[in-house]
Amino acid sequence: MAVSKKKSTPKKKHVDNPNVIGLHSEVLEQPITQTLEVNYMPYAMSTNVSRAFPEIDGFKPSHRKLLYTMYKMGLLNGARQKSANIVGQTMKLNPHGDAAIYETMVRLASGNEALLTPFVESKGNFGKYYSGDLSYAASRYTEAKLSPICAEVFKDIDKDPVDFVDSYDGAMQEPRLLPTAFPNVLVSANKGIGVAMASDICGFNLNEVCDATMHFLKDPDYDLFQSMPAPDFSTGGELIYKREEMERVYNTGLGGFQLRSRWRYLPDERIIEIYEIPYTTKTDVIIDRIIKLSKEGKVREISDIRDETDLSGLRIAIDVKRGTDPEQLMGKLFQMTTLQDTFSCNFNVLVDGYPKVMGVREILTEWVAWRVQSTRRRVQFDLNKKTEKLHLLHGLEAILLDIDKAVDIIRHTELEVDVVPNLMKGFNIDQVQAEYVANIRLRNINREYILNRTKDIETLDEEIAKLNEILSSDKNVKKVIYDELAAINKKYVTPRKTGIVAAEEIVEVSLEPEIEDYPVTIMVSKEGYLKKLTDRVLRSGADLKYKDSDSVWLEFPSANKNELMVLTDKSQCYKLKVSTLSDTKSADLGTFLPTELELEDGENIIHVLDPGDYSNDVLYLFRNGRAARVALAGYKTKQNRKKLKNAIYVGSPLIGAIILSEDQDVTLLSNDNRMITFNTSLLKTKTTNNTQGLVAFTCKNGREIIAVGEPAEFLGAEADASHFVVAKLPSPGIVISDGDRMTLFDM
């Protein structure tokens, strides 16, 4: 029987609270998906588009509103004004409150040193970007004006180069973008966190960006690294240069690179002086970290540390103990503190209102396209103005032929409204020209005045022709942009602050304590006890102690500086430094590996290897007849990781593992008296640790591999071992003859 389902409707929840005023008695319940779509998505969009990310002019909305307010206040060429006054005026465009506006001003100010090319010229305490302790003064104590570079930011803004939009309350107009004459989006460092996305743009040197853009305008395939090899930061320091890392940043806008501090050693005072730090850290963060390391005993060479930053600049002074090697100490601090730090790039820029992650070349492409459009609008504005002026002058030129006639027409026209029509008829000019002539004052209706005004006609004709020529092609417009960039490059000389150091020149200091190296022999018992035996113990000839039910399972040479690989039946590899184990005496049981390695419940050790320097291969042989040759490099780790997952193939129990320094013969024995000997050159080296390899010994109908070794281990002296050699894999094995079986050793 069909059952009809009634369409569900939103439930209404009754609210009965006499103390709540202005609420309806019923509240509409809304699905969460609808709430997200109707309420949250507009907020997220507003945050990402109208607050968090810079646009192609390099400014966020908060930056743009502040700078435009200062421009309208006449602070480009005028005297400084109190910051509090500027903040108050900016609130007409930015409704986010005085504290947020002033914080924006602080970051753009020259005194804060957050930007390579600051846009606000400051007076007073604006704090320091690189210090969390040096906070800025209140806005009533500081003064500011626009920096000279802002002349290029607002260049010809009154000539319609960009769109203007209503302010948030509709009382004013503000530019949607600022017509920056240089790629400020690359020059100014910017960081923003939006909803589900973020932006982190490193700054580049102004002159390098201008030079690169000029070359890019001529050749879009120009190698940008020739002009702007790496980012530049206001805090200086050194950039550890790796070409492949930098190419990724330039090409994709993602990636990262390392910055390190600059320092010098003052031997007379035994002081290490740090005077430049990475852009990503603060002096107080560095000092707190070093103090913590000293208290923990990880850095014992330091007797005192002070923040001596003052008006002359940043200075962290580290007093070192007598006999300290400053290079070694700084090498340790670079690894253990943010004196060396990573800048992670995420070049997320708004383009036509949409966030887009772009590389440097793509950003320049978008900026040039936008700048071409902006320049066209500005040139078109000039063209329209000059054309209008020329048109009026042609009308004025027409009455020059008969000034008396013009005066007579005006004098004998009875009605004022007829003056313009009569001039139009009398001189064959249009209404705009007639209005212009009619508005000339009586004292100016003379030959001298008219000749002085009309002598510009020829100049205007030339200027209009040039403007039309510029607008005739993008190539000509780009020439204008090129010339403006060249002028900026010459006028605003900005020395590079961040040095570039090749990664190969950096000497890494090992944080590991010096380990004495000497040969040892490793013995592992069947129950999991590991003995680390020196040559002296072995030469003594004393009996080694084991439990009654225990005996030796594995024995191989090693060294105190080596690592061991302990493989388990859960496809995991445990790393164990030999130096961490105590030398075993003959009467000691040794180290119990399951406890030492903290094995999981039910996890068993199936093999122990010494990989040496991880330059060789390892051969794994499994019960199901498979053989896997794996590069030991895949087990090498830079960090001190104690456990590697997915270390070996788990499809079958591991029967044997052999370190291959060179190719050798390996013999496999099955449970049905078959045997093969093959050379490891038949196997290709795999880079995947848990590869299943290939089938070496065909195992069917219950056949399994039970032993791995050399022919001499399985056959008697009279047996012909060459009879079992195979030239290709897989092989079903060769049956051991009755004669050979007679000499087969007990397994």
C-alpha cells in the first residue's frame, strides 16, 4: 500500500518570556545549511574581499582609506598634523574605530620600520616592528604626513584613472583603488588572514621591482631573477638563497625560504652583538628563547643577554663565557631559536574582486594590464580636456575676424536668451562655443586678449595628436608606464637591506654531542637481548651469559657511531643509536630490545641490521618466495625519528635480510627440498621501502622458503653447488638429489 508523505515545514518554537521586549512570540527554526548560506557566507565574503587581502594596487581597504584621507587633508605637501586628527578624519571612510585606524597608520609609518618603502612620514614614538616591547605612543602624542613616495601613489588621481565609489554611509566618494605608478603589491610586505584562506606577501626592493617591471614591459619572458634576485626586508638580515626554492615562489606564489640574523663578535668585551634579525620574529621572542635554553642547560656558553635596542637601532648583546667559540655558539642558536627563521609565502591577491594566488610573473602581468587601463583613462581624460579647450578657442578665433560684429550682435539682441543663438548664426559656431564667447567680460572683448588666448591652438593641436598616438596602441601606453617607472627608479633610490647568502656557504653546526667511535660486535639473542661487545671483551674469551632457554640469533660487526635498524612483524622499523647503549660485559644479559624500543603489544622483532652510511641496498627475502631489493637511503632521516612506519612488505613473513655493498649470490631453500642460487644483479633497486619486490622462488601447493644463506651452508663438500644456479627469475627451484640430500646439513 502506498504511503503518502507530508511535506515537512519549519517548526516554530514558542517563546514565553515577559522580560524580553521586542521579540516575537514565535521563533522560526532554520536548517544549519541555510544559516551558513544566508548569514555566514556574506560575512566570509566581506572579510576576504573588503578587509583581509590586498588588491592589485598593493593596499588593503584600511590602508587605502587612511592614505586617501591624508591626501585630501593636504598632507602630501603640507605640514604634519596630530595623528589623532588624522584618525578622526579617516573615520568618515573607515567605520572600524580609532584604535584599528591608528594601528594601520603605525604599520605604514617610517618610524615603525615595518615597510621598506613607508607611506607615512612620522614624528614621535611609533614603536618598532621588530620589538614586542617597544610599543607605540598614543595618537595624541604623535604627528604624521604622507611620505614623498605617495606622490607616485596618487599621481593624477584627479584625472579619472580609477573608479570612485560611495563611502559606507554614502556621504563621500573614495577611490576603489589607488593609481600607484609602480607595482606596490610587490614592494610592500602584506599579511592577511581571511575566512578559509590567508595571504602572506614578502616585500621586494623598490628599485629592483621597477627595473624588473621595465624589462618585463619590453619582454614578458624576461628572467626576473636578473633584476630582482630575492625578496628584501626592512629588518635586514640575510636570506639563505636556494634557486629551486626561489623559483617555486616566483612561479607559483607559494613556498618559503630561510632568513637569518646578522651579528658580529666584539672580542675585547666578549660580546656577540646581533644587529639585524629576520622579518618573521621579534627581539623579545629571541631573548626569551635563549634564556629558556640557558635554564634548561642546552646552551651553557652564555653568561648574560640584554636587549640594548635604542634610537640608533636594534641591538641584542650576548655576553659569552671565556673560551667560547662564537661561530659554534651562533650556529647552535641559529638552529634552536628564531635567529634563523622561515618566511612562508602565500601570494594571495584580489584581482577584480576575487582572491587569486599568483607568482611574481603573474602578478606583474595583472599589474601591467591594470596599469595600462588606468593610464588609458588618464590620457583619455587629458585628451577630452584639451579637445574641449581647443574647441572653445576655435570659437573665440571665429569672432577675431570681426569683433565689432560680435559686439553689435550682443548689443542689438533684445532678449538675453537670444544672445547665444544669434552668435551661433552670426559666426557659424555651436552652442558651447557661443556660450563661451557670450560669457567673456566686456573689457576682454579686444584683439589683444583674443590673440593671446588663441595662440595656444597650434600647441593644443600637437598635444592632442600625441595623446591620440599614445591611445592608438598598448605599446605606446606601456612606453608611458616605462618612462614613469624609470623616473621613480631614479628619484627614489632605495639601497637593499637584506643580504643574499648561498646555501652552500652556510656551515651547519651539529647539536649532537661528540661521540667516541670504536668498533663493536652486535649480538642479538632469540629472546630479544642485544649485547654491544667491544674487542677487549671478545678477546678475553669469557663465556657470554644468556638465560637458560636463550642463545645467539644474530651476530654482526658495527661501530659506536652507527645506527641499527630493528624490523618488526608490524612492518615498522625502529632506529637505535649504538652510542646510546652501554658496553656489555660478558656477565651481562644486555639490553632488552622490546623494552628499549617500547614495542607495541604483540609486536615481535624479525630482524636487526646495521645500515652503515645508508649508501648501500638491503635485500629482503620472504617466506612466499618474494625478494625485494630496497635502497637504504629511504630509511635515512635528518630528524632523530625513532620509528618508521610501512618499513617493509607485510604480505609474507620475513625470512632473511642482507646488506648489499655489492652484488652477490644468494641461496634459497624450500620446505620441499628445492633450492636455487641467484645473483642479486637480477633485482632492480626500489626506492619504496615497503615494496613487495618480485617473485624469486615460485611457491605453490604449500611450498615455502625456510632458509636463506650460501650453498655451503646447505650442501656438503662433495655436492655440486653450481647445479642450483639460475640465470633468471622467477624459478620453481631445483630438486636436491638423493646424493646431495645425504650430505644436507641439519637445518
